[in-house]
Amino acid sequence: MSNVTVAWRNIFRQKRRTILTVLTMFGGFTLSAISIGWADGTYNRIINMFTRNRLGHIQIHAADYLDRPSLYKRIQDYRQVGGAVSSIEGVLSWSPRLYSAGLVSVGDKTAGARIIGIDPERESQATRFEKKIIEGTTLSPAASHQAALGKGLARTLEASVGDEIVVVSQGADGSIANDLYTIVGILDSGDPIGDQVSFYLHLEDAQELLVLGSAVHEIAVVASDLGSVADVTEQIRTTLNQPGLDVSPWQEFARSFYVAMQADKQGAWIMLAIIILIVAIGVLNTVLMTVLERTREYGLLRALGTRPKQIFRLVLWEVTFMALIGVVIGVGLSLVLNYWMSHHGIPMPQSFTYGGMEFTHYYSEVNARCLYIPGITVLLSALLVGIFPAAKAARTAPAQAMRMH
């Protein structure tokens, strides 16, 4: 009879101890799976909030624009670039943007501002721009000398919807750019610092003000799925194939945010390590007690000619079977729990609004990581802690063991 068959039968001889061991592994797997799913769900929602509602998942600029932004580093035919991008599978939407700096005045109040030219319809499709308006309305689809202000800038200027605002800047041709606009909306982008200086114009109004013709500085692209951003980025690079354009995923143009998120994720791995340590201690205790109780049995096997390595493998097979049972049961429960939390979530003590979106629940996520990482770690930790008891069983002295009661 093979070691595998004997090991399978052995785990049912002491049902209570086997159940306790399996429950320990099952509990460790389930807690790990929920922790990973919850962490991934939370982080991905934050990343989506940061990219999907503000920056976009991918950005296209003129070469070196991100390193040294300039009014003169621009994309000339953005409609052609946007059309090529929109034909790529995995692209949900795209939006052109234009940036500059200037002074804005309402009455006797003046402040520095970041001029942002947008296509209101495309920007709403890409980053839900219209949902960020907290007072008034969004910019009209056609250029009509309307402006929207970040709430911080509106507070500094003591501006209200309906007020007229004067902007002074520099045109691309070297001329003084100035014009008068009507404030139609005040918005909360979710970025308090950005809202202190944000001054939004219709793209055509901004192009006319800054004498940029049909040029823009940035094309923001939103992918249909956060996990496909890397593939979509490569497809855009291949499709455009223009050395004068840089295509960057959010990990590059929002590098500081990406690094901060990666550092914060380390906390999830620490929690996972603690859970696995608890599982390992529980398994070691149970398996070691089982070996000590069966010393006489192992002595008899040695006396009958069973080799030490066969006993060693027998104990490890028993540990493996119990770990597999715990993992299989854990997969079923963790899938149900993560699926439920991904749809219903867990209510927050207090909701908050960010970037025009209200967050009221913590959500989990169902993915492969929350299954294979706990599965591998539980199996490996069970096998590693099973080595010592297995080696002890293999070294059992037949004569001494047979005298034990």
C-alpha cells in the first residue's frame, strides 16, 4: 500500500485532531483571502478615484512635457491622435486638455491661477467633470466665454456664480492674453490644493485666449479596466508610433502617488505574515502532538522494515492532505464573503465625498491573488512546520518505542 493511501486513511483515525488542524488552516486561508481581497478592493478604488476622476489612467504629451512643462510643447492635431486612441480595444474614453498660468480678478480681488482648457463633454465622459460641480452648472458644450472655478480659488476671490472674471496671461505668440468670462460653476475636484488655483475654460476659449490654434498639451485616456492599463499603454504606443509623443501610464505621471500606495500596501503583507505565523504554530503543535502519540506505531513500522524516509514522507503527506482540505473549504467560503463584500461592502462609520463621488462603504474584490497567495502560503507553511515532526517520527528507535505504553 502506498504512502499516499496510508496517509489519507491516517488523517481520519483521529477525527477530532484532524478537524482542529484543518480548521486552523482553513481559518488562516480565509482570513488571508479576505485581507488580500479587502486590501486590493480598497487600493483599487482609491487608485480609480485618483485616476478615473482626475488624471486619467494614461496620458499623452509632447516629448519631455512631463519633465519640463511648457506652453510651447504641444500636440498639434489632437483630434487625429484621439481618433486613433479611441479605436484601440480597452479604451473607454479620452479627453484633450490645455494648461497655462495667469492672473484672474473678480472685482478688486486678484489671484494667481492655473488655466485649464477642457472639452466639457469629453471631460465629463472621461473624469465625470459635471459631477464635481457643487454650485452652478458645468461649462456649455460650445465655447461661450464661460468659466468654472475650483472652490478654493472662488473663496480667495470671493466669487459667486454669475460674476464676471478677468484673466491675464501670455499668448503663445508673445502677446498679452486677456479676456472677460462669466463664472457659471464652482467645483470640488477632490484636490484641495489644486482647487486653490484651478480656472477652467472651454477648450476653444482657452485656445483662442492663448493663441494656440487647435493645439493641446495633454490627452487623458481612461481604460475600461484598471488591470488593463499596461496593455492599453503599449497598444497606444504601437498605434501612434510617433517619436514626438510620450505615452505614460498613471504609475509614471503620478509617480509620488504610486510610490506612496506601494509603501502603504506593505502593511497588508505584514498582516498576512502574522496570520500565516499563527497557522504555522497551530499546525506544528497539532502535528507534533500526533507524532508523539503515535511513537509506538512508528516504532512498530520501523521494526517491520519500514525505512525512515518512508515514515518521513508519510507524515508530510498527512500534513499535505489536511492543508489541501483546509484550502478547498477556504476557497469556497472566501469567494462567497469577498463576492458579497465586493457588491454590498461594509458601511463606513461616516461617509465622505471626494471628487464628486460619495464613499459610504469599504469594498472587497474577487481576484486570483486572494486565492493563490493564501493557498500557496498555507500549503508551504504547513509543509515547512511539518518537517520537524516528520523528521522526529523518522528517527524513532524501534526498541525504545516498543517499550512505550
